[in-house]
Amino acid sequence: MYNRQDAFYKKAKLEGYKSRAAYKLIELNKKYEIYRNTQTILDVGCAPGGWSQVVLQLSKTKVVGVDLLETELHDPRFTFIQGDITTQETVDKVLAECGGYDAVISDAAPNTSGSKLLDHVNSVDLVRIIFNFAMTVLKPGGNFCCKIFEGEDRDALVKEMKKHFEFCKHIRPEATRKNSFEMYVVLKGFKGMPTE
């Protein structure tokens, strides 16, 4: 078993972040500038709110968070939408808040089963859903960042996603637990919705 209360867990508690995942986004944005100040960012699967907290540290950013689980962040620049991203109702609510997002970020993961293969398959399925959703709400030139579990289907999915962007990189941030098989995909420069 991994140690839930490792250095990053303790640091998050000390610095007031809702999860250790905050440090992953801090590192990712420092390296790749996924989002900038004055932008509007969509955080998909935002609960418990660690990634949104990080984005809101920039004084002029606006964050819209969407999740099935309720998320509370007391900041006037944060709007929470409780809903399922596979439904048109949720897509409409997200677009009603902002007609197009500068970046879509997601630290969402499926509930883990203990089976590496099953968890990988479920992660790939979830990322594909989030990616399809992101493409409907991203501005041309926008950026996308998500978590995916390692496994044999990862490369094919990343290859498919990168077709729609100018830049693609995958990385394991320092705050990732040593025995974790999660990694992050950063895609920049959205080319726009594909035409039929």
C-alpha cells in the first residue's frame, strides 16, 4: 500500500490545498503554460477542488468546475456545475457560463478496482469522454490537460487526441506517487472542431 500521508499530502494540508494533486498542476503549468491569467478555465471532474484552487491563485482567472460530486470553493471567480458531462444539459450549462474556454483541465479518474488492466481500460474510456466534451467547449488555440492510467491502449488514444492540437507531451509530475501508474497528457493549440 502507498503512504497516503506522504510529504506532498502533508504539504497540501499545511498550505490549504484540498488535495496533493494541486502540486501536479503547479508543475505542469510551470513547464507548459496550460493556462494564463485573465483566462477562463474549465475544470472537469473538479471535486474536491485542488486544481481549481491552483488556477484561482492567478488574480484574474475565472474557473468553471463540473463534477457529479458537489464541490465547494469560496471564491467569486469560481462557478460550480453539478452534472454529467455526457449529457447535453451539462454541455449547455457549461457553455452558458462561457461560450468558449481557453483551457480544459481534468484530474478525473475512474474508481479503481485493484485490477491494473481494468483500471486502465476504464481510465481510457473516461479520458475519451472528457476529451470529446472538451472539444465541444474549447476555443481554437486552447489547451487541454488530463490524467490517464498507463497501459496498452494509452498510446493509441494519445495519438488520436494529438491530431487535433499543435503540441503534445506526456509527463509524470514529481508529486505523483512512486508506485502509481498515472501520467498526464498536455495538448496545446486546439485546431478547432473537425469538419465532416
